[in-house]
Amino acid sequence: MGTLPAVRAARCVRTARSRRPVAGRQKKQKFVYDFTEGNKDLKDLLGGKGANLAEMTNLGLPVPPGFTITTEACKVYLESGQEPPALRDEVSAHLDALEQRMGRKLGAPADPLLVSVRSGAKFSMPGMMDTVLNVGLSDASVAGLAEQAGDERFAWDSYRRLVQMFGATVLGVPGELFEDALERAKRDRGAASDLDLDAACLRALVEEFKAIVAREAGRGFPQEPREQMDLAVRAVFDSWNTERAALYRRQERIPGDLGTAVNICSMVFGNLGADSGTGVAFTRDPATGHQGVYGDYLQNAQGEDVVAGIRNTVPLAELERIDKASYDQLLSIMETLETHYKDLCDIEFTIERGRLWMLQTRVGKRTAAAAFRIAVQLVDQGLIDEAEALRRVSGGQLAQLMFPRFDDAEAGAAGVRRIGWGIAASPGAAVGKAVFDSYTAVKWSRSGEKVILIRRETNPDDLNGMIAAEGILTSRGGKTSHAAVVARGMGKTCVCGAEELEVDTKRRRLTATGPDGAPVVLEEGDLVSIDGSTGKVYTGEVPVVPSPVVEYFEGRMHAGAEEADELVRAVHRIMAYADRVRRLRVRANADNAEDALRARRFGAQGIGLCRTEHMFLGERRELVEHLILADTDAERDKALGALLPLQRADFIELFEAMDGLPVTVRLLDPPLHEFLPDITELSVRVALAEAREDENENDLRLLQAVHKLHEQNPMLGLRGVRLGLVVPGLFAMQVRAIAEAAAHRLAAKGDPRPEIMIPLVGTVQELEIVRDEADAVIAEVERATGTRLRLPIGTMIELPRAALTAGQIAEAAQFFSFGTNDLTQTVWGFSRDDVEASFFTAYLEKGIFGVSPFETIDRDGVGSLVRAAAEAGRATRPDLKLGVCGEHGGDPESVHFFHDAGLDYVSCSPFRIPVARLEAGRAANAAATR
Ligand code: ADP
Ligand code: MG
Ligand code: MG
């Protein structure tokens, strides 16, 4: 594309500064592009809106002529505080050309050209300046406009809108002042809507608006058209740095220096009477993906009127009756756009006296279900290929489709009423009894009740209640509030910021307004249902329906079956494609046969993390006590001997469930005191017994042990490999259980593939000692059973030191599994349970990170350790198998990172396996097109 040397030159400066000297190559930078000069791929330079206006123009669609001021001009302004010196002349040249073309001059009294000034960055973001319409109108030109249009009311209506929009957005006058004045005018005249205000009235309103501007802005409304335009352009530039926009960018990781473009577009008028109007439309249904006519239309209206709810709109299909010619043309344009963009588009249009104009288009937002359906529909229509279809969906969308949902049909049933609509903070559908404090939540849930914890907002004191509750509902706070952050961390359903709910924790009640407008009071113990995927809150119990997509993954519904709906078929096809192209394997974190079997149904190719701590809980806790209290070798061996058959049986079941697939078993990781009684409870018991002079020897010894094992920082204390080195025989017993279980399965003609994983290794010496011991045990079992066992021994990489010395550690490890949970804790120095509850909200709000590093891998910090360790490990041992078993293994963005880092597999909870499979496919797909 030879037309845009300036763009290329600019890119070179930014991306290839060190490689190529730029002196002499830089041409004079071009800051203004006519709509005819741009295209949809120039979003960096022209913003999304400008690039698409240009694309439509070049497709020959009826777009009102105009031009775009580039993001580069904005950047200069943001850096220097001034528009680039060349900008004024360039704008003048383009304005001249536009005036020539339109046969009118901007704001000329007799026959004014009017324009809109519209912001448009590469990514649309909140906080950017609202569009100003009718720029160019003034006391002098309003009469000319009336004359030309033959409609005085229209001219004053347009002028009224300009002063209002300009006053509010460019001059910063509080918008309510105008709205209040408009309301008063309507009331005084008994007008039902703005349409009932006549020219004289609108004219009076303009005077009033101008007076408001003069009073509030400290300057009069500018009468000079070019000044209006320049001020509006500058205001768009300035809006890049509004607090809202800046915060949004920090949170969404959008660079702060992209700048926004500004579009100057000649006006077309939907407010010229009944044969005019304005509308919005989708090229297909954004909820289902079905092709058809979806949109709204409003006669005799301008701009945002159609979405502002000021008057009742009509469904787009009605336009056929109102203006058949425009309707047919619109449908044919929609088809052109779909075929061209090969995707669902949303559009804004205006009809001016029977003539259709296109004002905006972009690839439209859609629901998760529609994303899958549309992608497959487009493949079937031959518009895109399967690789593209895979690009069009995401793991996040698939995850949404896998949550159980409330049955919408039932949400209107007796006893069920919607009383609020807050922020969908953490997905899922939860039903329970309303409780208003943490204490009650814990108490009730202990006695088997399901509860929903309702608070105005939560704080760290609510943590126990949040753990006990089915779901959390707050009336304050957004997606980064304490409730939202902690609930997401726990995977618990949460609706927050349902502001219409009045929560009275003292009186333990919630007051709301029902759909009929009548007040609803919810007392402690009343049933409440919350939908964390939509943010909706209901009284009563809404029935929960399982997700058809989960039914499909569970194998209870087949994609080819009659009852399978279009969504299931679409998911099936896209998953099949993802599986075909992905390189990363996907394993499950599962500790028992039941989870393992589900994981297998969901497509797991092994177990990446089998924790063994549950094998020490329940009734077996007593055996652990014996182990800890053992004074002699004999006592200890006895305790271990009692644990051995139990663990072996667990492993046999697990290896059978995962027959033929690898199962990575992690030897005991948590500190031993977790298996001992609570220190306070035990102290009380001992004290009471003392008082009764009825001491229990065992309790006394236990208490001593508990004291001895008590740690200030258990996370950094005696756990993981350290336990194996300090408690004689513990790891050997576990290894024996694994080896004997494998031998047992082999004897039963099975295909067991266990792998032994040592946690929390910091140095190769630790691993060597444990490995030698394990090898000896395995050899013994082989001799005793007469079988040949292949049991790879590897380690977790979850301490910075392990990552930094990975080259050495690989000498003793046959595989690495990155424990990114602990690695994140130790790299950041964060204790997860403490920091999420106490200050993550503040960190997220300040934009220190956009998403918790426990949710998505911190590429720059933790990620670079992972990369370096993977590289060093493979340098030592080229066939070193690399995986990840932290929760990041099921996080979409992190999966892409692990693909790029060259790992062999990710491992995640069974439920997230489909998401990981899909994203692994998307990662391979993306890498192939890079
Ligand atoms: P947003 O980004 O909020 O959609 P837009 O720039 O699209 O803002 O404009 C707001 C409204 O004004 C939209 O309804 C749009 O269609 C309308 N509009 C923008 N420019 C013009 C114009 N030149 N003539 C008529 N209506 C316009
Ligand atoms: Mg728009
Ligand atoms: Mg760990």
C-alpha cells in the first residue's frame, strides 16, 4: 500500500529505532485523512470509528463526507500541550475540500455546512468526549438553515442541541442545567415530548441555554464556526486524559500514549420531519446469531435520541412500512457489510428526507453463545475458515457457557421476583437464605443451610462468612471491590454494587422495589437467588438449569443427537478444531478417581497434579498423630505401616481411572500441624482436664507437638520436600504406596503411568537425597513384585531459587511442573489469603495491576522466571518434560503464555479443561499466523 508512507515511517520510529537509522527517511507527517483515504486496518492511526467510516466510504456506501484527524496529532498535543503547528493548515485544506464538495461553507449564514465532531480511539473506552452535532450553527446561520430546510422548528431544534452538547462536553457546563431547563419548557407548555415544542419555544430555549453557558462557563457560546470546531477538536484530545479514561486504560492494560483520533463528519439530519429519522441495527441477532432484522428506529430524531429512551422507538422491521426504499437499501448494505467484514456488524444510520446515510459500523459485540454460533454459521456460509472461527471465540466465553444458569422462564414464576440488577462480579447461579453478617453465615452453614451473604460492602472481617456462603451480594462497589476480588479468587458466585437494594445489616433486612414498583422487604432467613453471570437478584428460589454445554462435555448429550441445540453443535465443532491444532496437552488437577473420571470425560490427557494431603485427613488423621508423636523408630514405622495400605488403595483406584494416561503424584506438601487439632481447642481441652485432675497423656503430648510445630509463617516453614527430609520414612512410604499400586495395576493388565513429584524444592541437593531414597524403594518393590516399573521422578518449580538454579535441578529431575500459585506468592512476596482480602482492591483500583497475578500469570515477573527456568532446564536435559499445575493452567491468557514459553502441558481443575483445550488451540493458531 504505497499511499501511506508517513504511517510506515512513524511505525519504524517506534518499533525499529535501534535497527534502522531514520534520518532522511521521515517524510512530512500527515495529520489529516479524508474518509476516502483511510481503511479499516488503520485503527492505530484513525481510531476504530474513523477507520471504519473510511472503509464504508471506499465500499461506495452512503457515508456523509468528512475527514479524520489522526491519533498522531493527538499525541503531539498530549506531549507538548499544543496542536502540531501544521495541523491548522491541514485541517483548513480538508475543510475547504469538504466545503467545495458539499457546495456550502461551514456555518455560512445563508446556507451553512454543519459537521459533527466525534472522538474515536483505537479501543473504545469510557470517559472519552461525547459527540457534538450541528457544529457551525450560530445566531447568524440558524436562519439560513431554516430557510434552506424550509423548516424553522428544525433549525432551532438543531441549534438548541448544539448549545446543549457543546456547553456540556466542550465547555464543561453541568448537563443537568440544560436538561432541567428543557423539562421546564416542556412542562410549561404541557408538551409530552420534545417534538411538541414549536420553533418559538425552541428559540427561547436557545436563549436560555446560551445564558446558562455564559453564566457557567465564564464565556459566551462561541459564534465563530471554525472556533467551535477547533475547540471541540481540542476537547476531544483533552478527554484522553480524563480520570475515567485513564483508569480504564490502566486496568485494561491499554497503553496510555495511543491518543485518540477526531472525526469531522458533515451533518445529515434525522430531525427533518416524519420522513426522517435515526436508527441502530445489527446485521444479525447479537443474542442468538440468527440472521434477520434486529434494531430500533425513531422517526424525526437526531443522534442518540434513538438509544436515549426519550421517545418510544419502533422495531427496525417497521421501517419497511415507513420507508420501503430506505429499508431495502439498508438491508442490502447490511449484507454488503457482513460479506465484507465477514462478521456480525452493528451500525448507526440516519434517514434524511427519504435518503439513507451510514454513520458508523463496527464488528458488533455479542453474547458468548452467539459468538460460537456465529463463528460456525460463517464457516458454513463459506465466509471464514475454521482457523478464523477459532479466533472469533474465547475461553472466557466458553467458561460463561459452562456455568449453571437460572431458568429464565421460571424467573417469572410465583414467589420469584427480580428486585435488583447489580454488577456480574463472579459468575454462577446461587440460591440460599439471606444472612447479613459473617457470624450467622458460618453458624447457619455449619448446620447445613445454604446461605447468601448480603452486605453493603465486604471487608476482611467478612472472609469466613464469604467462605461459608453459596454466594455474595453487595449493594456497593464494582468489579474490583473487595467482595468481587475475593469471590473471584474463591470461584464463588457474586453480585456486587446492586445499588437499588437498601441493605440494613443492623436490622438484618434488605429493602428493594419489586418489578411492579411495590416495596419488597427481605428478612434474614428469606430465600434469595443471585445470578453472578448477569448481576440479577431475585427473591425466592429460582430453579437452576444445568448448562447444555456441560451436559455435552459430560457425555450426557451428543452433538449429533436430536436434542442437541445449535450451540452444542457449534461448541463441538470448534473444540474439535482446537484439539486438532493445539500443541499443548491438557491435564487435570485431580486427587481422586471421581474427579479423574470427570476430567477424562472433559478431555484431560492425564493428571498434572494429584495432591496427597487428603489421604491424611478424616479418620486417618489419628494415624498422622501417631506418626508425629512417635518416640521410637518402631512406633513411627507402625504409624507409617498403617497409612501405607490406605494410600496404596487410593492410588490403585486413581491409576485405574486414568489407565494409560500419566498421573503426576505430588508427595505430601502442607505443614504437618495442619493435620493436628487446633491449638486453642486443644489447650482448652487440656486445661479443663487439668482442672478435673483427669489429664490425658495423649492430649498433653499432642499439645506439646502442636506448640513445637507452630510456625509464624507456615507457608515458608516446614513443608514440602523439607518434610520428606526431616520426617524419616514419610516420603518412602508414599513412594512405596505409588510403586506397589503401579505393580498391582500391571498385574491386573492395566497401564499405570504414575510420575512422582517432589514439592517445594529450592536446591538440587534436596531433590537428590529424596530421589535416591525413592529409587531404592522402587527397586525394592520391583524385586519384591517381580515387575519392571517406570516411575519418572521430577519436581515442582515453585520457589524463585528453584527457577534460578533450574539448570542444576534438571540434573536430578525428569520433569518440571511449575507451581505458579506458590511461585507467584514467593516472587511477589504475597501471602495470597492475606493480600487478596486486605489490599488487592486498592491495588486494582489504582491500576497497579489490571487483574490479580493469581488469576492471570504475571508475564513480566513470574513469567520471565518460568521462561528462564524452562530454558535452563532443557539446556541440561533436552527431553525434560515441562508442565504447569498452578491455577493459571486454566486461565485463558496464561495458557497463551505457556504455549509461547514452550511448555508441554498445562494442568487445571477438571471443570476448566475445555477452556484450556480451546485456548491451547487458539494459542497455536495465533502462533501460526505470527
Ligand atoms: P458514539 O461513539 O457515542 O456512538 P457517535 O460519534 O457515533 O458517538 O455519535 C453520536 C450520535 O450522533 C450517533 O447516533 C451518531 O449516529 C450521530 N451522528 C454522528 N455524526 C453525525 C452526523 N454527521 N450526522 C448525523 N448524525 C450523526
Ligand atoms: Mg456511534
Ligand atoms: Mg505449592
